[in-house]
Amino acid sequence: MLASVLLLLTFFTTTTLGAIFFVLAQSDQSTNLQLLIGPRAIAAIWGNPEALANGLAFSIPLLCILLCHEFGHYLACRRYGIASTLPYFLPSPVALGTFGAFIRIRGRIPSRRELFDVGLAGPIAGFLALLPFLGLGIWWSSPAIIHRATERTADAYLLQPGNSVAVDLATRLFHGPIGAEMTLNMHPFALAATVGLLVTSLNLMPIGQLDGGHVLYALLGRHQRRLAWPIWLAVTSLGFLWTGWWLMSALVLATGVRHPPVPRESTPLGKTRRRWAWVALLLWLACFSATPIRMVPVRSSQDLMATMETGAPASTTVLEVVPDRGSGRVSTARSRETAGGR
């Protein structure tokens, strides 16, 4: 019952905030809404069929990716007779609408072999699930010219996923190289896939009781403890590039930087699992981005033209979500012109 309620709540939050995330990631759109659940955001998204469709095109793929990730762990547990719960989703009223999902492993994992299989099954299942959404999403996305700016000269910001090997390869496959003065206005499928890549890369970090920590402990046994604190410090230092890494390092610190032992430490992994460990490393490298989400300062074309002609910034036209007074519905419309900013 609790799992079903959490799933429905997460569906609601990811649909609502996913629609706003989509607009914030487009170079030709803007909104006065923030990534925060509230009455105004709910009315704006659920009262606008186009915005709701974009939200659903984000939330359904994302929930599918997270569900496949957790069912990878669940089925691996079932294979070895390890007691575990079904997946629980974690809704969030801010950011992208979810903190992810998890299963609770109630039984004890007997050896490093089972630990390896249970730890790696989730990321592989989740990655396979996101590939179709990544391919279709990038294919349906549109390259666009943007005018990058500094913090002082910007009149708008784009909220964009960071660069990863997987996204770069898919972009080159469908659109060719994207120049420095261009961006990709991502389809909601692609945005959901990039969140899936982020979830996969975070889980594969080789530390603590994350999936990557399970894999590293299965490979090295108690020797993993010598690497635990150096890896934790490396993750923490990434927080200067993206503050989300500080949240991750705090979570690892709270749950344990060093992996707990398993009963049968001496059970060897074998050559096949060691080869799969290389697969895990390549998977992490394909998904990893040091700045998974970034704010890109830009200037509008109108502002640039006016600056060149008069030496002063012009007003810019901004897209807002505003109420339609005639029908009481909420629609996306162009706002009044504002002097130099959102």
C-alpha cells in the first residue's frame, strides 16, 4: 500500500516539475514558475494540455527507468533467495520531483559473488531501460543557436543537463557536432534519460553502500576500506563544481563510508564477474558528468541587436505561464516586455 501511494505521489511531482524543467531547458521559451510544487504550479501545468503532455513525456520515462533499476536489484535478490521489498519511490516537492527509488534488502548477502550481482544488476537494468528514451529523445530534439553571456551581461538562464559521453555520442549520431554557440533544445524523453544517466552514475560511485561500493567491495574485499576515505574526499571535492556532490558525500557519510563485511569473504568472484567489473567502469564513465545540471547564462538576439545599434540593452520578450481571464484556464503566452531580464 505504501509503495503504491509513494509511486502515485512521485508520478504527480515528476509530471508537474518535469513540465517546468522542460520549459527552463529550452532556448526559445521561458516561465515565471520555479521548480517547486505549489498551487500556482499545479494549476499552470495540470490546466494546460500542452504543458501536461510535456510533463507526462518526462515523468513516465523517468519512472520506467527508476523502476527497471530497482527491479534489477529485486530480481537479483530473488535469484539468490535474499529477502527484499518491492521498490519504494521517493517524491520531492522541489527540483525534478523525486529523490529516486530504493528497495530494502532484509536478508543478509552471504558472499562477495551475490553482493556483486545484486549491486551491478540495478545500474545495468536502468541503463538498458534509458537507452531507447535517450535515442528517441535526442533524435526528436532540436539544435538552436544561443548567445552565451557572463553573469553581468545575461538576461536569461538555461537550465541544462551536463555533458556526458552517452549524451555526446547520441547527439553526434543524430545531429552531428554541436558548436560552442549552439545548444540542443531537448525533448522530454531526452531530459528524462539524462536524469537516468545521473542516477546511474551516482549509484555507480565506488564508495560506501552505493551500487558501485558493492561492486568495489566484491572485487577487493576488506582492501576496499583503504580506498574508502580517499574516494569520499574526491567526491566531496567535486562539490565545488556542482553542489549536489556535497549532498551525496553527506549521504555516504551518514550511511557509512566503509562497506560492511559479508559472511563469506573468501569466496572468489571468478573471471566472468571480473570482466563485468570492467563493464561497470565503462558504464560509469559513459554516464558521468562532473556538473550534471548547470545554469547557462545567455543573452537574447533582440538584446544583442539593440546593444550593437544603440549601445544600451533592449527589452526582451519573455514567455510566461499566465491565467486566461476569459476561460479561467492557464495557458502559455508572451508577457509584457521587460527591461533586460526575466
